Amino acid sequence: MPFVLLPADLTLWDIIQNLRPVPLVIIVILVLFSLLSWTIVFSKGSVFSRARKANKSFLRAFRKSTNLQAIAVASEQFSAAPLVAVFDFGYGEIERQIKQRGALVNKPAIERSLQLGISEEVTKLEINMSWLATVASVSPFIGLFGTVWGIIDAFEGLGNAGSASLRAVAPGISEALVTTAIGLAAAIPAAIFYNVFGSRIKEMGTRMEDFAIEFQNFAERDFGG
């Protein structure tokens, strides 16, 4: 007579070893989603950390400098700072105006260039954020599909057993609970870090807006605009 695990004897490893094809595929998809989200989390965490430090260093140098040309030369060492990209957009427009007219004659053009720089940097910071949102929103539903499938299997086992036996429904219910748990485990961190990174992007966007005002004031003083 073959040995049959009683419900009390079931362990997580036993459940995983005896997974049927559909729950197994669902779990593999959820694990891949989770790995993707954690890869993005560590990558973007590093990007934000470097950007914040470089922003602070560049801003100190910018405020201590006496002219924009000196800042343009020194900005290369702060390449990780989003503020440097905004500076480059604004300074490039100033150089064009000085070269063509000898003075700042179109201040709105400088403002538009700075806004373009801000928009480009925010877009860069938002790269892969959509993947975190996707994992956060889709994973619970994939886990729910596994739950429904496990319950269907449990009822089939109950029907085949011909009686309300816990041994008949335990495997299906166990699979359902595992897929649900893994779906939530993939979704919750993705949702948390999506909100955390979204807040950081908003904060950096505000800092770039403030810097654009400082830049315009500096340019007017430097070039007598």
C-alpha cells in the first residue's frame, strides 16, 4: 500500500515537489516577476543614491562659483547629477545667444531649454518604474488564478473521494495557498518601492525646478541680462 501524506504531515517542500503543471507554471512566473522587481529595486536604489550625492556636490560647487563658464568646466566631475544635465541645457542656450547676439536677448528660450533638461532627466529617472507598477498590480491576480485553480482541484479531489475528506482536498488547497502567498510576496515589495522611488523622483524634479530658477538668476548676473 503506497504511503500517503496526511494533511498534518504536509510541508512546504512536499507541496512544491508535488506541484501540478499549472500551479508550477504560475509559481515560476511569480518568482521571475519577483526577481525582476528586486533587480530593478537594487539598480534604481543605486542610481538614486549616486544622483543625490552628486546633486549635493554639484550644487555646492555651483553656488561657490563666480561664473557659469567655470561651472561648465567643473561639471564633468559631477556627471551622475541630474542637475548637471539641466545646467548643460541652459548653458548651451546661453552660449548660442552670446555667440549670435553677444548678449542674452531671449530669456524665455533659456527657460524652455531648462525645462527640456528637467523633462529629460525625469524621464531617465522613471525608466523601469512601469515594470515595478506592473509587478505590483499583476502578481496578486496571477496568484489569485493559482488560488482558483487549486480550489477547483480540491473540489475535484473531494468529488473523486466521494466524501468530505481533508486528505482529498488538502493538496489543492495547499497549492492555492502557496500561489497566493508567492503572488503577495512578489507584489508587496514592488508596490512599496514603486511609491518610495516615485517620491524620490518627485523630490528630484522639484530640486531641478528650483535649480532652474537659480540658474536663470545666475545667468542674468553673469551676463548682465
